[in-house]
Amino acid sequence: MMEGSREAGAASFQSADDKWAFRWQLSGPSQDPFLLVDFENDGLAVLFDCGVRVWGKVKTILKVRHLLITHAHIDHLIGFDHIIRSLLGENKTLFVHGPEGITRRLSAKLEGYDWDKSAEQELILDIREYRDGVGTRSVLACNRRFEPVSAPETFSVYGPIIDEKHFAIHTVRVAHGGSPCLAYVLSEKDSVRIDKDRLDALGVEPGPWVGELIRRVEAGSAADNDLITVGGSETSISDLVRDLVRVRRGRVVVYITDTVYEDGWVDRLKELATGADLVVCESTFLQADSHLASVYHHLTSVQAARIARELDARQLMLFHVSSRYHPNLFQAVQEARSVFPRTDMIQPARRTQSRRGRKVSE
Ligand SMILES: [Zn+2]
């Protein structure tokens, strides 16, 4: 089982010999879902869903630029109020993404409070909802009591819904009964750097050519026979690339929760995320209860494993396991490993009382 942090119910994973440029924390296997991705070097974070345990992550929540909501069932959305509470007084824009109807639902939550119409309350919510290739954007301002600052705008969605300097995010429609639901694919961009040790060893003086070389490699516009001026002499780009340039492949993280298995969306996911480094996938039911998975529009552990296998993923992390299986949540991993061996889950938090008999799905 993957080692958890001391903080019950969440853990992060970063292998020393295979360093990732971001850290991630996932909710415990049967807790309300969230995945928090922290791009520490960029000072920003991305949050997928907002289960109740995001309450313990205030420091990172202050850095969240994008909140991506899969759907509006309460276990995925209950932490939203806390996020707003944490960000009040911050001079920032929080981008919120979700399926159709999310703007109305979040506005309704915000209307449940009184807000001081203070000019200092500069928090802005930029909410984008997606349906069938069309996005609708609404901007709500805290100092206007979260009323829209203008009429909603619509736009076409062809590629990623988010395109930041170091990563992009695509969305894929999944099938969760009557609740519109999205899965997300985070694709980190490849990073290019110069090998400083190699530079020293060659005795080459750094200069403006370093930035130009990196820019051209990143843009894919460094043809083999191009020349760059280095230390007053023309030098072949292909030689520089071979000797000095190191490319770190960007990671791909897939977040899937609350859906039945359908070939259509799995095929779309394969187009976007084959070879994914990490697939975080719900595993609400064991295979023996697959009839319940169909009834409640969820996946079984074996179906989650099948998705990871079809994506040719490096790692599958199961979460959103029904509390009906306590204290044997790890059964889900054991089942999944028969189909996809590189499966794991966050170590479950200790429980003081059984939750058997509670409603098992949202
Ligand atoms: Zn749900």
C-alpha cells in the first residue's frame, strides 16, 4: 500500500528517483473526493472536486487558481463554501470549471449568505461550464455580493479548457445517470533546460543564446542546420541540442469519478491520455456488486483497472470506495491488480465507528 502522510485521509506521492514537478494529494479511499495538485515552483495549485477534507488544506487552497468540479453531487462540492471562506479578502480570480448548471448551483450556494459590499473584497469567480463543445462563462464579484458583473458569454471549446504556461487540461464527458459529469486530463508540458555541468565542462560562456536555444527547442523550431551565435561564433543548433539540452517529459494525470463504463468516453480519453503517468479513478463497488454499480452509475474496481490498462497507464490510484466495504477497502485494490497490477490506494484513515448501513453512493 502506498505510504500516506501523517495527515489522515490524504497523502502525497513523489518518488525521489523520478521527480515530478508538482505534488499531489488525494482524498482517502472512502472520503469525499478531491485531488489537489500543487505546482510548487509556479506558486499555483489546481483542485479537482472539493470534498469535505479540503478544509485541512488552507495553505494550498490559497494557491488554487483552477477548481475543476466533476458534477454537483454533495460529496464532490461540499468543500466549496470553505474555499470561498479561505479566499475572502484575497485579491485574486478563482477559475471554476464544471458541467452545465454549475454556475446556477454555485450562485445558489453563494446566495445563502449575507455579503458585505466591501470594496476591499476583491475576490472574483470566473465560472466556466461546458456542454457539447460549448462553454459559457460568467464572472461573479465578491464586492458585488457575487452577482454577475456582465451577461454570460458563450465560446467554442475545441482543445484544452485550460492552457497555462506549464500545463493544459482537457475535459471528457462521462456518464453518471441524470447528473452531468466530466472527467479531466491534466497534461504537463515538456520542460527544456540547459545542462549546467555540461556547459561548464565545455567551457562555454552562457549568454542570450541560452534563452534563444530553449525557446526554439520548446517551440519545435530548431532545425538541425540552423546556427546560433555562441561566444562570437556561429554554432550548429543540432550540436548544442545534443550536447546541452535536456528535456523532461511532462506528466499526465487523469481524474475520473462517478460514471459508468462506456466505450465512447473511454475512447475519447485514450486519444488524450494514452500512456498517462497517473490515473485517479473511482472504484465505488467491488466486482461482486457490479449490478449496484449499474444502478447507481458508478464503476467497479475491475472496470477502473480496465480503464488504466486501456490507457496503458503507469499507475492507478483508486478512491471513492463505498464505505460499505469497511474495514476491507483494500479488497478493491486486490481485485483491480488482477487486471492492472500497478494499482494502489491512499492508506485509509482510522475510523472510530463503523459506517456500515449508510447510503453508499452519491
Ligand atoms: Zn455522483
